[in-house]
Amino acid sequence: MRRVLVSGISGAGKTTVATHVARTLGLPRHELDALHHGPGWVKRPSFEADVARFAAEDAWVTEDQYVRWVGELLWERADALVWLDLPHATVMRQVITRSVTRAWRGDELWNGNRERVSAWLSPEHPIRWAWSRHAAKRAETAERAARHPHLRVVRLDSRRAVDGWIASLRG
């Protein structure tokens, strides 16, 4: 695994798993949220060029997001897909805990942006997205994986499976 794409619905743990994979395998890590969100949650103009630049490299780890802007590029360039196909209840627990913690502590996320409770009303907020799009994301990921047979697919369907797989990478 040299070019690893981590897929899953919002709140599944893509960023956490991508960070563990990059550290364990000694691969460069590119966080798409950090590349995408400029100040004020505005999309950075260089986003697509930044993604194309690192996607052309021989080694990287990133998340499967922002398909509207990057299309199939990351899927075509990746050699491995880590699919976090966690149960809806698990994802909801994780995404709600994450959002509450971020809002409560006022954590800076990317480029000065912070999560605000008022944003939870937006249909695009990760809590609402994970709630309404869980089944659709599962179907989309299965369909995309089938269209990219060159990928080594690691499908993880529980927190225990995720933790065990990450531990197995360490040897």
C-alpha cells in the first residue's frame, strides 16, 4: 500500500484512520478538509490543484471526500481503499461526540474555522449528513470500488475490526 484512500461517511473516522495508516507505514498524509476549507469555511481556490499535485506522487494517504471537485482522481490513483463501513449507530455516536466536543472546546479546525452549534441546523453539517446519507454512501462506495478493480479493498465493519486492522499494520 503506497497510495491509500480512506472512505466512509462523515464521522466514521476517516481522518483518524488515515493518520494512523500514514504514521505506521511512513507515508505522506494529506488532509482534504485542511486543503479544502479556507478562512470562513470558503473553498480554497487552489484546492483542485493541490489535490492533483499530491495525487501524482508515488505515495500518500488521504480521505475519500469532495468528489464534486476532484471526481475520480483519487480513486484512479490509489492502490488501496480502506473502507470504514461502520454501523449507523456507531457512526452517529462518533460524529455527535466529535461535534459536541469541538463546539464545547472551541477547537480550531482548519484555517481559523471553528465548529459552531448554530451550524448543526445545516443539512450539510456532518451530523445531519451522516444521519441522512449513511445508506447512500455505503451503496456509492460499493459501486465505486467495483468500478476500480485495481484497488486492494480493506472493508472494516466495526470499531473492533478497525482497531485490529490498524494493530496488524504495526506488525
